[in-house]
Amino acid sequence: MDEWLPSLVFWALAAVIVGSALITAFARTLVYAGFALLFTFLGMVGLYLYLAADFLGIAQLVIYVGGILVLLLFGVMFTQGGGLMKQPGRGAIQIPSAVIGVGMAFVVLLHVVLYTPWPTNAMERAAEPTTRTIGELLLTKYLLPFEVASVLLLMAMVGAVILARQEAKEQE
């Protein structure tokens, strides 16, 4: 009974991710696509947590679900049409190139799946939390790059505010 349970959890999460991603890609309205994207992101959170990557799972939840998706849905809802806008039509020229692109991606992914040595006993050992290791590395070995990145992000944010204020003054 215990042998098939991890496979069942993985395939259930994979079905949620792929199904909601397909709904996101082919939804008629942007609101439906946005809500389907929510389930894609939540499925990815479940997959990260299942694979004992707790930091990535929580980061996915906070950044993508809590930030980007909410911003996207509010942006769609506050535009004209209340978010029920139809997506632009797809031309006949795009379909063959899309089929070729998907076929090439499928061949590459099939090659990766078939020729990668997958570990079979990864779930047997107890998973150690990754947040402690990441925190220790960020505050010891990688402290200087971490601080430089934070200063660069702060400078970019201040620059964006200055540019936005200049554009607002020019429009008045």
C-alpha cells in the first residue's frame, strides 16, 4: 500500500498542474485564465513540498500566488470590461509554428526523461529542511553578494519611483 502512495500523490499533482495550465492557455476570458493559473501555481507549491524543497514551495506561494497572481487578477479586474475581455483571435499562421514548437519541446523533454538517471530512493531518507541551510549560507558565506543584491534592488526601486514621478509631472 505504501509503495503506490507516493506515485499517486505525484501523478495527482501533475494532473492538476497540466490540466490547469491547459485551461490557462486555452481559456476564452482572462479571468478564467487567471484563476486557472492559480491552480497551476498551487500545484507547483504542492510538488515542491512533496519533493522536500520547503523553501522553494513557500517562496512559490508567497511570490507567485500571493504577489504576482493577485496583481494580475486585480489588473484584469480593474480594466475596462471587468476582466471578461476576450482574448485576441489566433491567426492560421501561428498554428503550424506552434505545433512545430510543441513537437520540438516534446522531443527534448522525452529525451531528458528517458536518459536521466533518476534517483529511486530519494523519498526513503528523512528530508532535512532547506531553510536553515539557506539562511546560514546567506548570513555567512554569501553575505556580501546578498547585501550587494539588496542595495542594487533598492537603487532600482528608487530609480523607478523617480522616473514615475517625472512622467507624472510631464503629463500635468
